[in-house]
Amino acid sequence: MAKINKTKFALLGMLSTGPCSGYDIKKKCDHSVAHFWNENYAHIYPVLKELEREGAVTSESEKQEGRPAKNVYTITDLGREALEKWLMEPVEQVRVRSEFLLKLFFSSNAPKQQVRQLIESERIKHQQVKEVFEQQQQMILNEPSLSQHPRRTYWLVTLNYGKYNAEAVIKWCEETLPLFEGE
Amino acid sequence: MAKINKTKFALLGMLSTGPCSGYDIKKKCDHSVAHFWNENYAHIYPVLKELEREGAVTSESEKQEGRPAKNVYTITDLGREALEKWLMEPVEQVRVRSEFLLKLFFSSNAPKQQVRQLIESERIKHQQVKEVFEQQQQMILNEPSLSQHPRRTYWLVTLNYGKYNAEAVIKWCEETLPLFEGE
DNA sequence: GCGCCCATGTAACTAGTTACATGATTCA
DNA sequence: TGAATCATGTAACTAGTTACATGGGCGC
């Protein structure tokens, strides 16, 4: 069973809304899915070529005045099928690795002040993340040009997922911090 | 700036409670930190050797009757220092990759029934995870031999972190599911 | 006799990141 | 003049997983 390269589907997903260059895809990712998915150029360009070899996308070079030429990729029917098939497959189990929890677990010999600081940093980080999510949600809700966007709801709920997660961490931090008072 | 290999610190952390073989370390990981950290043999054995070269651990071969010999590793003062230094460093920022959210985001063209199934699977998964965490917490609280364990509190709070997270996801699923009714 | 546990390790592969390379245009 | 944006790509490296190899003991 060949290992599934998820980057492929991220790219196909982005192309499913319309033709893009590798550069455009990166921009789209950074705008919409950055809080749960990231891609970098060094990954995008080779994978696009691979998708072309497989017949999932086609490419066309588009000349531009005073700018480097773009390689614009378009998803094919084969690519759409592959994407839809993948969407129906169950989500693969992931192994989480939390450096934060690892540090906390091994801090039993450290001064409590250090433990408090660790937890407090975690709280602050998630507080900031939460605010960013809320701002993005507000932006989507208030921006008239997005009111008819086909992925609007999907976008909002993924942001909400992140927000709920951040809230859970904040709550945990607030409840856990008092356990390490003193010293 | 050399990339920090976190496996090293996971191993040092495990060794900080007492000498272990690679095999023992894997067992300890599976028992205590499995919900947020995993290591496999193919990673543990080479890293232990590297730690030995660096002087962070020493090893001794321990013969056993009717069993393969064990390589028992012991943390050195140098190793302890490295661990403590790492514990004080801020947690590195991680890039999350959520296949679930990626699929959800790209499901805007899929039938709603499929979206509901995706979310429902997520809910069930986290419901199960939550129950496992609660059972483990109960086990720790009820097991008299663990009442004096130096890491007991730390263990309980890391489990709680996972539980809060699972609860947040469950809540999100319950609120999000109705948005995709019909069809 | 089968499968699991103990115990250590290597080889091959997949995935992902950082740094490097190039070069024009636009804006402050 | 310097930074940012547009645009594509390669090389080298780090990290992590799966599969393979070995072999005895123990319980059902």
C-alpha cells in the first residue's frame, strides 16, 4: 500500500476552485488554510510536476509583461476523481507530538516557578491564537465580497475548530496553574 | 543553529528517573506519554548510541538468564544538565497539519451527507479518546502504588489536557453537524 | 505448534524544512 | 537604496516510519 502524499490532495483541492500557478497556490494556502495546513514552495513545485506526470493536472505557460512567466496548472477530470475519492476515505490516524506536554511531564524535578512559566506561556500563546481566529471570522462575516463565496461556511467552521481548541487550552491553563503555586 | 532533536530529550527525560534499556524506554513511553509522544525502536536505539557518544549517557551490558542481554543506559551529569537546559527553553512553534480540517475545507462540492459523516467520525473518535483519558485518570487516582509517584500530578494534568481538547472537539462537532443538514 | 514477549538492531523509504540561486518590478 | 512582491526551482539536510532480520522463552 503506497503511502499517500497529502500534499497532492491539498494542491488538487486548491486547483479544484480554478487554475493556479504554484505561487498562487501558496498564496491561497496562506490565506485560507494556514491555521491547519501549510505548504512551502520547495514542496509545491515538485509535487505539481508529479501531478502532471500522473495526468491529474495540465500546465500551460503564461507570459506576462515585466514579470516572470507563470506555469498555470489546471485540474483534469482524473484529478477531480482522485480528489473526490480521497475526500471519502476516512481520516488517517495521526500521532501527535507535543513538546509542551513533554516538557511539562519531565518538569517534576524543576522549580515550580519554571512550571508556572511554561504553562503561562502556553496560555498566552493560545489567547493570541484565539484572538486571531476571532478576527478572521469577523473579517469573513463582514466582508461583502465573501458573502457568496462557496466555501464561506467551511472556512468559518474550520476557524471555529481552532478557536474551540484554543479555548480548551486556555481553560486548562487557568485550572492547572494554581496546582503549581508556592516555592 | 543546529536543529534540535527532541527524541534525545524524551529519552533523557525517561532516563532521568532511573537506568533503562532501549526496550524499557519504549515501554515507559507507551505507558505514560503515549497520548502526546511516541517513539519507536528504530529511533530509540540509534539515538541512545548518539547520546553515549556525546557523553550524556553511559551504557552497561547486563546479562540475563534465558533472555537476550540488555544494554542498560544511565544518564550522566552532562545529560542531566542538557535536559534541564532544554526544559527551560521556550517551546518551539509547531506547524499543525490536520487532514480532517483539510478534507472538511475541500468538501464544499461534496454531498452534505458525506460532510456529516466526516464530522460524525471525528466526534466518535474524540468521544473514545476522552473515555480512554478518563479511565487512565481513574486508574492513577485509584492505584495505591502510584499515590507517592513523583510524577503523579504531572501525569494527571497531561491527561487532563488531552481530555479538555477532546471535549472541545466533541462540542464543536455537535454544534457544527446541524449546519450540514438536509440533502 | 502458534503467537506473544523479551531484546537489539539495520536498511530503505517517505516526508518535510532550510538554504541557496536567479532576476525583474514596485513602492517607500 | 533597500525591502517587498512576483515567480520558479534545486540541493542538502533533518526527521520519522515501515519493513526486515535474529532468536530464545513462555503460555495456551
